Amino acid sequence: GELGPGVYSYQIRGIDKIKRPGDWSPMRSLTVMPSAPPVAQFPSDEGQVKVTGDHGGTELKWSASPGVRRYVVELKKDGQPVSRQVVAGNEAPAKDLEPGKYTWTVRPLLGFGQSRKEGPPSESKSFTVQKTVLVAPSMIYPVGPCPPPVDRKLVFQWKPVEGAKQYELTVLGW
């Protein structure tokens, strides 16, 4: 029969010509390894991840392998290991990444403890982390002297800055 990926136990016994069973063999374990996970989804090969400041991060994502719930994710920078983590599901955080070129692979993981087995690695994928600098926003309103608002509420407007997730406004009185 066909067994899907997983960890199994089995034993066997003989049966004679008049269908009398013999003794069972000792219980044995069997691990059916899945194939390597499908090609990575994000970041795509030679993709670029832009970070603000000296460090940043991204999510590594791949297609799940049938019958597999856990994976080993290996991340390298310039060929040197950066991290190796076990994750449940088909996403893994990649945090505190310095600018540079990274490669990563994913291996299916079956079993626990002593019976833990790692499957073959996925195809290696690469991405580049680039440092970006947030430029000062360009003000739209108010600019220069303006009449006091009728409802006493002043609404500030500016052009969005690439890479900014939120903004901080400081107002000083004279």
C-alpha cells in the first residue's frame, strides 16, 4: 500500500497454508519522509527586502508539503549560518537582518525527540536586504501663516514617505 509522510510502527507475522498465524515480530518504527517543500513563495528569488535603520526583518513563506506540520528553516548570509529554527506551519520570521545577501532553505520535519527526522532541503532561494533612509515629509498644509480654523481644529497634511508605517508630529508654541 501507499503510506503518506509520517512516523509509523509496524510488525509482521507469518500465516501457514491452513491460515494459522505465527508469532508477531518485534515492533519496528518506520519513517516515510516527504519530498522537499515546493519552491519558496516569499521573498522570491533575488527579491529585495527594504529595511529602515541598521536592522530589519521579513517573513519567509513557502508552500506546505502534504502531511507535514513542522519545518526546519535555515538562513545564511554570505554563505555563513545566521539562524536555524523549527517552525509550525509554512511561515517563519527572519528578524534583525543586516543589509546584505541572504539564502534560505526549508526542510520538512517529522517526529519528536530521538525519532525526529529531517527531510531533504528545498531549493535554495536568495534575497537581498537593503537599508533605506526615511526622508522628511513634505508639508502640504499648513505652510506659512494661516487664519485660525473656524472649529479651532487644525488638520496637518503632508506627502507620504516611502517606508513610513506611521508618523510623529511635534508642535511647539512660542
